[in-house]
Amino acid sequence: MEPKSYSSGERVFGPPNGTFDADWAATALRSNRPELDHPTSVRLVEQAWELLRSQDLRGERLTAALDLEPGLAAAVSAVATETAELYLDPR
């Protein structure tokens, strides 16, 4: 059986707390930016996640740091920021 990406098929739950799943985040990005293909979405959310983790950037600061068209940068930043809030930040 050929392996499938984590985001393929039906999935009810997100990744475990404390983790980052680029497939999951890319799928969230594509729900707002359907013109993006999956590999591009993965690359963009990985880039944003690296900035978020290495430079502690979120929200508007992360949007400004991404070298992308402003609307796309805002969408990518929103997904990365929300992922951090849901899966990294203490509750």
C-alpha cells in the first residue's frame, strides 16, 4: 500500500499538543487560499513556523517578516499563529 499524506482522507482530530504538523497547517491554509497547491502550502507554513519559533514572531510581525504578497503573507501568518495558540501555548 502506498503511503498517503497525513492530511489525506478524513481526519477528525488535529495533531497532538506541542507539535507542528505541516500537512495539517497547509490544509488549513488551503481552506482560505484554495488556489495554492499542497506542496506550496506546506512550504509556506513551514517557512512561517520557522520564523515563529526562531524569532518569536506572530500575527502582524510575522506577516511583515514573510517575503510574500501581503494578502498571502497575512493568510500564512494567521495559520501559523493560530496553530501556535492551539498547540503550543499553555491553556
